[in-house]
Amino acid sequence: MTEQKPWGGRFHQATDPTVERFSSSIHVDCELAFYDIQGSKAHASMLGHVGILSLEDVETLHSGLDAIAAEMEDGTFPFDPALEDIHMNIESRLFALVGPVAGRLHTGRSRNDQVATDLALWMRDAVTDVRCALLTLREVLLERAGEEVDTVLPGYTHMQRAQPVRLAHHLLAYAEMFGRDSARFTSLEDRLRHCPLGAGALAGSTLPLDREYTAAQLGFSAPTRNSLDSVAARDSVLEFLSVASISMVHLSRISEELVLWSTSEFGFVELSDAYSTGSSLMPQKKNPDPPELVRGKTGRVFGDLMSMLTTMKGLPLAYNRDMQEDKEPLFDAAATLCDCLEVIAGSVASMKIKRERMLEAASDPMLLATDLAEELVRQGVPFREAHEVTGKIVAHCVSQRLDLRTLTREDLKGFHPAFTANASELVDLESALERRTLVGGTARETVTQALEAAREALVFEATLIGVFDVDESADEDEEGS
Ligand code: ARG
């Protein structure tokens, strides 16, 4: 085996088969194949540009690399686990395809700056994929919100019915969260703008490489500024995993609500058959497995983050082989996140909303007790006193089994002289919603404006990413709302 390894000159013994199996990462980093080829082509071009390689050699290398890309594409590339990783698999194949000129490609380059570059290129695409998946989910949330402006449900705190809100308002809360997730991923792109190639193993190169040229070839805005940092840093991987974890938190929260809301106890929604599964034993069951799994997979993405944080903690500069462990959690988190975003978008888009059940739950007059207290405030009573008085009214209604709205002006005056009307005139579901016109509130007009602003932001973002069909669907659901 040693003759296949590029460091064979220094070694007298073949690698132990256990070590070979243990250190091989090709089953994971094969995912980087196309980025590695892209990086190698840019590196070869740069070597030609500075005169280290003849233009003929550059052409030969490029055609060999293109042939390898074609083999990857059609699944005929002969992967060899003995060659450890994707970089050496590709280089070795290049030798087989173009002969000794392949030995010139690795000039001024190490696998350390090579893998850092591959990862940055991979993450740039992964960020775009995640942003597109987030965009789709946000679009679905806005679409459904547009249809549910007049649907009212209780808002909860401590899982206790608190105050009524519009369902559109509730769905827009998630659109806000996923919008911030998208902004966090976008901001990560700033940390992926520098090209590590040319940093070598850790200390750069004595050869007259043109790092700016390579960076430009690969769409980076500049070379990285410190050769040690170039090969030692994995904080962009940590950042990707952190942002992915935050997004999974949001996905698991909406999942939990879908699970709760589809119980008979709540009965607020019914997931479509396409987004539910049955029980192998109980014929009556319709289970919300997709959101449950999203909730479950959240733990897995947190695990990916923890694993990478732990791998990097305490590593001295510069490259250490521990860092090979970066890829599995990164790839896993990105794939899991994209899957979960898609599954929740599908669940929300296809679920049936049971408006009557929501309204029934929101119609408990006790949910309007705060409004009664605020009425006293409008009459000049200090809020703490108003709260105390209203608390007594609520306790009275609970003990006497009375509907709050049946209290007359006189009944109310018995609790505080500042009351000037019957309870039924002071507390009413519709006006409780409509009075909340503050920015961020749940009044119809406020929600409609928030929806409009969210749509505009989404269309703008879609244009930035290069996805254009959001506009049309926004127009459609405008008509629908
Ligand atoms: N497969 C390695 C990784 O992913 C590539 C870098 C190896 N560098 C080294 N000096 N052994 O980290």
C-alpha cells in the first residue's frame, strides 16, 4: 500500500490495515468531491498563471479533473478506502488518467488548506440550500396566515389559555423566527468569503503563488489573512451548526404545537393523510409522526454541534487530525435541517385548520380579564389596584360559576366605583382583538400590515437568493385573504 501514498518516501512499512480503516474518511468526505475538483482546477490555473506550470500541463490537469468529475457524476469513480480521503482518491485517479503531470498539481498546496477550501465552498452552497428551504417554509406560513386573519384562538402562557389572538398572528410569529434564522445564515456567508488555498500545511509557501488569483477563481473575495488560522479554523463550521441548532429549536417548537394541536384534547388542526402515519395495531390512530420526528431530530443536530465544539476545544494550532471529524456532524446537520424544513412546510401547507374549535377555546370570557383591568386604568385607576380588583371579580365568577359578561354595571361598581358600564360592553372578543393596534399587535389591520411587510421582505430575499416565484404566490394569497 505504501507505494500508493504520496508520503511513501519517508516510510519503510505499509500502514497497518486497522489504522488504514480507522483513519479513512472517504465514506464521508466523498461529499466534497466536486468542490475538491473545483479547487484543484483553480489551483492548477493559478500555477499556470504564475508560470510554475506550462499552459499545456494546466490543460492536461483540467481535462483529467473534468474526466474525474464525469466519473463522479455517473457513479463510475473507483473509490479506494486505502487512499484515506477524497483528496488522495482524486489525485491518485488523476495519475491514472493523465500520468506523471498529475504530480505537479499539489505544488504549493497541502491537504490542510485544500480541505479548508473544500469546506468553505461546500458551506457556501449549503447556506444557499438552507436559505431556500427556509424561504419555502416562510412562504407557506405567510400563505396560511393570509387565509386565517379572522381565525381566533387562545394565545397561551405556561400552557394556560391567556389572551385571544388571531391565528395569522400566531403563524407570523414563526415567520419572524425563521426570518431571523435566514438572516443568521446570510451573515455566516461573510465568514466564508476568504480563500484558504495558498496557506499550505500551515506556513504558506516559498513559491510565488498568486493567492488573490485563486481566491477570485473560486468566487471568494480575498485570500485568508493568516496561514495558521487558514488551516486551523473551523469556527465557520461551528457557526453553521449553531445557527442550524437555533433553527431546529424553532422547528421543534412549531412541531410540538402541531402535535398538541392535533390531539383530540385540542383538536385545533388535523394533519393531512400525506403528513400522518397510522398505527400497526390500533386502526383508529392517525399519528403526527412527521412533526414528532422533527422534534426528535432536533436532538441530533444539537449533538452535531456538541460533537464539533468538543472536537475543537483545546486543539493547539494549527491543523490536527482530530479536525477530520468535522464533516460528519456538518453534513448531517445540513441534511437534517433541510429535511425538517421541508417536512414542516408540507405539514403546515396541507393541514386542516379547525376554526370552530379554536374559536370555542378562545371564547372563554376569562381570557378578557386583562381588558377589564385596562378599562379601570382608562378610568384613572392605578394598574396594580385595577389588577387586584379584577382578580376579585374573576374569583367571584369562578366561585359563583358566572360568565364574566353577565355582570351588570352595579355588580361591577360593587367591586370598584370607577366602573361605568355593564361587563358585556367592556369585554368582548372582537374588540379585545381590535383594540390591540400597537405595532406587533393582533388587531386585524395590524396583522394585515405585518403580513404585507413580511411578504415584501420575503420577495426581496427571494430576489437576492435568485428564487423568483415567491412573488406570484404572494399575489395569489393576497386575493385569498
Ligand atoms: N482528510 C483530512 C481532513 O479532513 C484532510 C487533511 C489531512 N491532513 C493531514 N495532514 N493528514 O482533515
